[in-house]
Amino acid sequence: MAKEIERKFLVATDGWKHRVSRRQELRDGLISITDGRKVRVRIQDSTAVLTVKGPRKGIVRDEFEYPIPLADALEMIERLCGSDVVEKTRYYIPEGDLTWTVDVYRGLLAGISIAEVELPRADHDLVLPVWVGREVTGLQEYRKINMVAARKSRQEFSLV
């Protein structure tokens, strides 16, 4: 069974930028979320995947990804995701035996940068790079859906 074992952190400095090994442009659209489970469509540069995630148990959750045609992904984003589409650039940074990612958001979440690392097991001993800040793993306000809702709320408030 496929597992995602992930920890998330705020980015403290731009010290990661000189260590980037590659980057990707991503568009994520949330199709469905209920009881900690979600289905997401993602466009990664010119490819697309459909991802199904189970509820979290600590930092572990079931995760299944399936390649789908780009045209289908574009249609899903347009028809099923509404205004909850998130755009970001993902930077890959090798650190020791792991590869960290830094997501720099655009659009609705502009100004937010989150560092993530996928671990081989939940009890993996993790050495934090100097550019990593406070851990936000499991904090509800740093879940993508909640960050989007908070930004939309602020936009609506500023329009009043």
C-alpha cells in the first residue's frame, strides 16, 4: 500500500535557493474532501495525475497517484474545482539522504512558502537544514484548504 510520510515547515531564509536541483510548475485542484480523505487533480508542467489520499494517522497517510491525460485534468480543474485551484512553483533541494521541496505559491496564496520533506518511515531521524523554520505539520491553519479559505475570507472582508 502506498504511504505518504511527510513533515512540513515554514521557510526561515532563502538559503535553499542556491541548492535547487530542479523545479516544477504545479496547479492543484481539489475535487472532493470528506472525513480527512481527499481527491485532487494536479497538473505538473505538462503532465497530470489524480491523487487519492486517506485520513492522517500522525504524519502518515495512504496515498495513491494515477497518471491521467492532460486534457482530462484541465477539464476536471475547470468543471469540478471551482475557485479552489492553487498554483505554485515547487523547488527540489537535496539535503543529505533526503530531498526537500519548497512550494512557493502564486495567485490566491501568494506570499506563502512551505518546505516539505517525505520520509522513508515515520521515525526517521531528521536533521533540519538551516533555512527551515517552525514545524507546521498537523497544524490546521497550514492545511492548503484552510489557507485558501482564510485568504478568500480576507478578500471578501476587504470588498465590504
